[in-house]
Amino acid sequence: MSSTFAPQNRDRVERAIREELERAVRTGFTASEVEKAGNRCSRRGAWAHAGPLARQPPGTYLFAKRTFAWTSFESKIAALTADQVNAALRRHIDPARLSVVVAGDFKKP
């Protein structure tokens, strides 16, 4: 997760992020939310243009022993159920272990 905020809102933003993460783990996502996220998962539109392909660092896929067929993971993401997403969320995310990193100029003017 990331956020851009005014320095005076730092504590509020951090608290809101923690609360949302805790809520997601506690209550999970609905089937509708998962479906919408799967449909938005997207480089789909981007792959229709040459730019993203041209910006792909040379040899990236070769180094990782992948072909462009690897990008079919988007269809796998779109096929996930809410139960699968929520199980993975709870298995891999522990809100108590959230690391917060901030960068910026937080000096008062």
C-alpha cells in the first residue's frame, strides 16, 4: 500500500491504513469486490499497446525462464473466488507485523 499525504496528516493516514488492513483480514472481501478487482487487474489494456512491451527490459523474461504466456496469470487472478482470496490474505498478512516507511520533508516550515 502507499499513500501521499500532507505532513500534518501522517498519523491519521497511518491509522487509517492499519484499520483497513485489520478490517480486510477480519471480515474479508465480498465476491463482488473480488470480481471487480479481478476485472481491473490490469495490464490487459496495456498489453494492447506497444509501449509496455517496448519498456520491458531486454532479457527479463529470458532470465526468469518465462515466455509471454506467463502473463496469463491475469486470467488466473480473475478466476479466484472470494474464499480463495480471503484464505490467502489471512495466511500471508498479519496486520501486527505491518512495517511503515515514510519519506519526505517533515520539518515544520
